[in-house]
Amino acid sequence: MLKIKAQLLNLRYIDELAAGNSVIHQLNPCAKLLVTMIFLIVVTSFPKQVLAGLIPLFVFPVTIASLADLPLAPLLRRVALALPFVIFIGIFNPVLDHSTAFTIGEVAVSNGWVSFFSILIRAVLAISAALLLVATTGMEGICAALQAGKVPKVLVVQLLFMYRYLYILLEEAGRTVQAYNLRAFEDTRIGYKAAGSLIGQLLMRTLERAQRIYAAMRSRGFDGNIPFRRCLALQVKDIIFVLFWSAFFLLARMVNIPQWLGALVLEGYR
Amino acid sequence: MSHHLVEVKNLAFAYPDHTNALRSISFRIVHGESVGIVGANGAGKSTLLSHLNGILTPTEGTVRIGDYPLTANMLPQIRRTVGMVFQDPDDQLFMPTVYDDVAFGPLNLGLSAEEADGRVTAALATVGALHLKDRPPYRLSGGQKRAVAIATVLAMSPDILVLDEPSAGLDPWARRKLIGLLLSFTHTKVIATHDLDLVLDVCERTIVLKDGKILADGPTLTIFNDTALLAAGQLEKPFSMQGCPVCSAKKNAPLS
């Protein structure tokens, strides 16, 4: 099987998880979107030298994943997929910043390394939260929640269609590459000359398809508004969900929980 | 009822690259008629269909749907009257689930969620796809996609059904079910297709297009029996009118 086709099946996997029926799946999409956004804001708002203070935030993805009964390995694999990009963002920090942050025994740890790992941890937190949102809510729920949250409809429509037609675009690309490989025999890498026309073809076909889809939408009365099934009214459990997690995130942001716990243990020891 | 009428007069259309896709086309389709539009590749079938609900506007000539001339400000009314089923169901199924897709048209018509729900259930039940309602479109087979695409249009309760290549890509069983479904509709139907056997089964009238012009317009059986006409239109007799190929091969085989 072509790599691109395997990726396609992979892509659908997360979406299919959203069909589950756990406590988390049943929550209102608006509540889940809100909590995820607050989480992301809190994660990014920490100063750049914070390491330990971020650790308690792992409670959120771990709790959601276990309550939603999601398989861990596939999710972790997807988090790992994004890490190389994150590493590139932070890799120069240790080179640029040599000032000592703290020492472990004889070894001095520089501020550069601390901020590098801080970036890494934040990325893992943010990516896992986003993946969990998709895996428990589905793209449709997220789009409905975004629309209910007054996000400009152009963006919502873009997101929805990108997600729907990504599959078809990838399938088309997969077929094209396969057709190329079948006639390329030994050298199945696509040379730059062929790549240009392959990508051009794909673009033309995408444009044509976009026109046909738009015609189909207009034929059924599309006037710029996607009529989602309404975001159901928030229930008590949704409000509790939002309040509980917001409070926890704020606590984790204000108080260095690991330090506080450490102090508590030391106090008891004395 | 006059709103089931389709009237096309001296229609001509040229694409922006100056391809003359249609030239002086005129016909009139009355209430309840089923009309097959046949012709070679590039004869102008799809272009003609695109004029019936205003996706394309004529370079010359007029299109009338029911009591309304097809003009820009009549489009919402016309699109409510004419239900268009596109050639590729993937172009038609753009929402995340089958249910949302079928509900798209009714909700755009301004129906309440409850009314729309009734329409969706009825339309999906008609095409036998009610059990698929929570599936995403990419999880459907070709035949299921086609059935759902038809349901998306039925849910808007159109008076006129326009179908572009409805049997393309279907297996024989799904195709036979589709024919049964089409026969059960009392709508005015306009079907563009290469599947002449489907036309023979469903349409009592046939229009043959060639190079953007009408080559013939008449009762399906008369047209399909005219071998010279069919050859001129780059068509051939439907298989069911060609007799048994095995027997005729025997008859024509050399005696030794």
C-alpha cells in the first residue's frame, strides 16, 4: 500500500474515535471547546523558564483520555509526529543562552536547556489537548461550537470543507502517484519535472471540484450560512466541567503545585 | 400544474474560452414527463442540465421553469422547484454526516429543525438509506452515495428532478434499484446519461444531442429503433434491443 493511503486511514482514525459514547463524548461541544481554549491560553501564558509548574497540567489530557476511554498508543504516536517541528523551534535555545539556571550535583543546567524543555512540554500538552478535542467531539461538533461562539462563518466553512475534502484530495493525489509509480518502474521517486505537472494537475482538478461543489451547494439554497444542528443548551454537567477545569488551570497557573507539595512533604517530615 | 413545466427556447451557450457548447436548443417538457438526454461525450449534456437551475446562464435564448423565466432574482424559487443530482456524489455530499447533508437543503429553505427532521427521515427512507444517517459520506459505497445524493435533493421536495449520469459507477444491482427508484417518482424527470438501457426503462421521450444541437427529439422507442440516427449521434442501440448476443453470434458464425 502506498504511504499516502496508509496515512489516509490514519487520518480517519481520530475522527472515528469521536463516534464514542463516553461521559466526555456526551458533553456539549461548546463546553469542550471552551475548556480546551482556556487550557491552551494557560499553557502558553507560563514564563519561558518554567518546567515543574507545567507538570500538573498533564492531569487534564490524562483524565480526559481515560474518561473518554481512548486508546493511548495511537494518540501518543500522533503527538510524537508533531515533535520534530517543535524541536526545530527550540533547538537553538541551549546554544544561545548559557546562563546557569540550576545545578544537579556537579552539572550546571543552562537556561537555554530549561526553556527548550519548557517549549517541548508545552507542545506535548497543547497537541494532546487538541487531539483529544477532535477525538471526543468530531470536526462537526467543533465547527458547530465555533459557529455558536461567533467565529466568522468564512473560517468555520473553510475548516469544515478542508476536513471533508482533505480525504478526497489525498485519495486523488494517491491515485495520481500510484499511476506514476506503475509507469516509472525502477525509480519511483518523482522527479522535479513530473512533480510540477502532477501538482499542477492536482490544483486544476481541485479548482474544478470546488466549482462543482459550489454549484451543488447553490442548487440547495446555500447563502453563506451552514445550517448546523443547533448547539444544544448547556446542561449542569457541562457547566461543572467548564468550572472545574478552569479553576484547576488557574490554580496550576497561580501556584507552583509541585513546589507546594514538596514543601508540604518536607514540613510533615520535620 | 404549470410549475412542472420546463421550456427552453433558442438556447445558446459559449464557455469563456469560446467553445460553443450549445447552439439554438429548443424543447418543452410538460408535467410528469420523463426525458432522457443522450449523446456522445462532449455533446453538451451536462452543460444543458446546468442551465435548468441557473448554474450557467445562457449566452442567448431563454429558459422557463414553470411560470418563471430563469433570471437572477428568480433563482431561489427555481432552485426550490428543480432538484439537481450531480454526476459525482462526492461533489454533492459535503457535510460531515449523511443526516446533515440531507438536512442542508431544507434548513436553507428556512424550515424549522423539526420540519427538516421529518423531511430528512422521509427522503432517506424513500431511497432506503435511513440506516446510514449518522455515517460520514466517505464511509459509503458508490451505490449508497448515489442514493444519499438523491435523498439530499428529494428532501427539498422539488417538482422537477434533473439527474446527470445517475447510473455511472454503480454495480448492476445498485443500478437496477436506482431504476426502480426513478420509476417510483411521479416528478418530471430529466436524465442525462450514456446508459441507454436506463433511458429505455425510465424515459418515454428522448432528446439526442450532437455538437451542442438537438439531433432528434421524440418517443424513446422510435429513436432507439433508428439505427442511422443513433450512428449519427455516436450511439448504438441499447443492449436489451440488440437481441441475444450469444444466439446472434451463432447465427452469424461460419458453418464449418
